[in-house]
Amino acid sequence: MKPKISLSSSQEPVCLAGASVTKAATLLDVSRATESKVMSAYTDHGKTTSAKRNSGRNSKLT
């Protein structure tokens, strides 16, 4: 089972700006392999983790 990967708002521009895997990995302080896995997951699935709405109990706050 593949782990769910979530990019923070500061990481998205680096990946979407067309930076190379090596440059993006250096800027984000991760390995090239990790950066490649993250970009593959992001390209395949998009922002699935952060885009989901809470499906649990409704809030009592109005």
C-alpha cells in the first residue's frame, strides 16, 4: 500500500514551476528518490489528501 503524500503550500510552487528533480530535492532538503516519489504521486492523484472534506460528525459550532 502506497503512503499518502501531502505537499505543503510552500512545496507546491517548486514542483509545479518545472524545477528539475535534483533542484527541487535540494530546495526541499529531501533525497532525489523521495522527490521523485512525491511528484509521481502528486501528478497521478493531485491534492487528494488536503482536498478532501471532513466526512465525520457535523460540527456543533454555527
